[in-house]
Amino acid sequence: MGHKLEVFQSIWAMERRAPDGMEWPMEEKFRMVKEGGYDGMSIDMASHDIPTVEEAKPLFRDYELENILVAFPRGVEEMKPVYDMANELGSRFVAINAVAFPYTPQEGADYVRRALEVAAEMGVEAHFELHRYTLTNDLFFTEQVMDLVPEMEIVADLSHAVVSREITLPLDEVHKAAFDKVLARCAGLQGRIATREQVQIAVHWPQHAEWVALFHHWWEDAMRQWRARKPGGAILNFLCELGPPPYGITGEDGTELVDRWDQGLILKDWARAKWAELDAEDA
């Protein structure tokens, strides 16, 4: 059995936050995502998001969409209700954005091990996401934690690391090695492209071409390595998570300068096309 790619949209990314105040109803979001050709959606689960999860729960079934849960725990004990919900929803996995700030890599490793142990005890697949203002805020700190926890895999939102390290192009060897380590442990990819100063850019604007090329290279590399180390039948998730303002850049009147829905479709189509190329290579 071959490997499979699933491309998801994000319920959070479907928020408009536009000056007109209009938001799509939850079911309209599901209809759009299904008709847009996505395989599923991610849904955030913090305490204030529980009503949203409850509203979305039957719609995953009705629209035949898969899901992943995105969690923001402070302590490991906060993960238990998230893992319970993941079992209830049949989530592909839980992406952990730990709002915890251990000072040493060993302290970080202790947190990661415990969170993964609880996930295993509850029969849930869980991975830590590369994200600012979380345990993985710094790329080099994360790299050291990964060295201490060999079973730790990463949901690679590389945009956060690009901005937090404020990297320059061409990429220097030190940062190249650090990003390569993340790509080698990738459990999922997030489709957002950053520059050293902006975490979310328009993928079709010519001034961003060198950054788009870098992310395409990284994503292809991660896909290749994932396929080489995972057993047949495994599923790789590519999440198009283009955030609403202030992630989305706005003009003076508060209106976004690009259509994030269209941008997500561009990323979806790129991921599918690249995966098809890799399938053809392996045939």
C-alpha cells in the first residue's frame, strides 16, 4: 500500500475578520472546504474553543471530512480532555502548541516526553508544532529538545522559525542544518510562507519569489524524507493555515490585500502536484 497525502484547510483560517463584520456560518465553511477539494480541516481546542468544537463535530461526519485537533496547553494535564476529544472525533493527530516556557532543553524534554506518554496511554497520535510563543519558539532550543527525545516528531510550520530567527538568504550552513533536522522529523506540514520580517506573505507576488522557492524546496524535501521513513499506508498532512488579520496583511481601511481563500487553493494545488510527481518517481 502506498503513501497518501491529505490536504486540510483550517477552521481558524476561515475567519474573515473583515471591516464589514460578516463571517461565514460554520456549515458554510464546511461546504466551501468540501467543494474546494480539501480532505479535512483543523480545529483549535482551547477552553474558549469548546463550543466551536461541539458545533463542528457533526459536520465532519456530514461532509465526510477528516480532522486534526490543535491544542494550546500550559500543563500536560490540560491535554487529557483534548485527547478525549481526539478519540471522539477520530482525529488524524493532535498538534500541540505548548504555552510553556522551560528554561533548559532538559526541562523541555521532560514536558515533551510526558505529553507524548499521556497521548500513547490514551491511544492518540500527537506531535509538537513549530510555533512562536510556545515551547518550540526557538529553532535551536527545539533542536536540542529533539536530540533528547528521539521519538519527538514536528508539525513543521516553518514560517514561525523563519521569522523568529530572522534568517537571511542565501541560508547559512548553521541554520540550514537546523531546518534540515526539523524536516527529517516532520510529521506534518503547514502551508504558510514567510519572509524574514513577515510571517504570512502573498505567494503570487513577484517580490516574494525567492522565499516561495525556499519553502517549496523545504516542503519537497520533507515529503521525500517522510515517504522514505514511513510504512506503506501512512498519511502525511499538509495544512493550509493562512491566518486572518493580524496574520493577514491589511490596508488602511482594514481590508486584506489578498484573498486568503484563493491563496490556500494555490498552496493545496502545489502540494498535490508535488506529491503526484513523487508518486510518479516511485512508480
